[in-house]
Amino acid sequence: MNYIIEPGSLNDVDELEQLYNELNDYLSATVNYPGWIKGIYPIRENALNGVKNNTLFVLRHDERIAGSVVLDHQPEEAYEGVKWQTEVGYDKIFMIRTFVVHPAFMHTGVGRALMRFSIEQAALCGIKSIRLDVYEKNLPAISLYEKCGFHYMDTVDLGLGNYGLHWFKLYEKLV
């Protein structure tokens, strides 16, 4: 598949919001591995914040957004106290957030391409580690992360129990 990955722009926000909604509709009609809820997460504001902070990247195929990822330096509070592989400041760590693939592009390599891009981007930026959290029942995502060289570190509560999401696995990859 031919694709391009580039920073997201304000012109992408409407399409990203549509992607989020279509993905959540798909998840609610099939198996909702990540436990996402339409109107709760991911939403337009996630895309807007990513664009404003220059942390959102989109993968395009034939000028259509097939997937997206946010790479920032903001850990969740629950990450404190976890024994990570490396102990450096978060300015040298990428957090993977709002990692999405449009349902029409699932099982086409978009997720793997976005993960490969994240790892390459980290190396270019002098990042030492990439960290992420994933809902414990999101088996497809866990499989992808492990295939991409991420190591399980711990399981934590991110405070999303009122949405039925009690435990999240933490992963890290050294760059």
C-alpha cells in the first residue's frame, strides 16, 4: 500500500473527527477491544489538541486519512512508581496516544506503519524510550505492540473504571 505520514493540520480535524466516529461505530457493532465510547474518546478535541501541540501525525492513502497517532511527552499520573527500563526525563520519552486506524484500513499494515513511523521519529528526535498504555482486553493492539518490540512493564488503574475500563497494561520500547 502506498501511503504518506505527515504532521496533522487544522484542515485534517473534520476528517479525523469523522474517522473517530466511524471507528467507534465499528467498534460498537463488532468487538470493542479498546473500550472506547463514541462522544467520550477519541473525540474532535483530541485531534485539535494534537494539531495545536504539533504532536499529531496522519497516515494518508490516496489522500484519505487511514490512521493517526499522537506522540507527546505527557505521562499519565499512574505511570509514577512503575519500574521502567530507563529512567530519563519525559522530554526524552514519547508517549503514544490516540493511535487509530480507520475500519476500512484494518489489517492492511496501517497500524504497523504508524508504529514503525513512531519508532523512526523517536530516533530522529533523540528520544530514548517510547511508552504507551493499552486496555488489558485490547488483544489486537497488545499483539501489535509486542510484535513491534514493546515490552510489558506493569498493569495500572488509569481511573477509567466508571467506563468499565479498570486495568491498563503499560509497555515500553527503548529507542
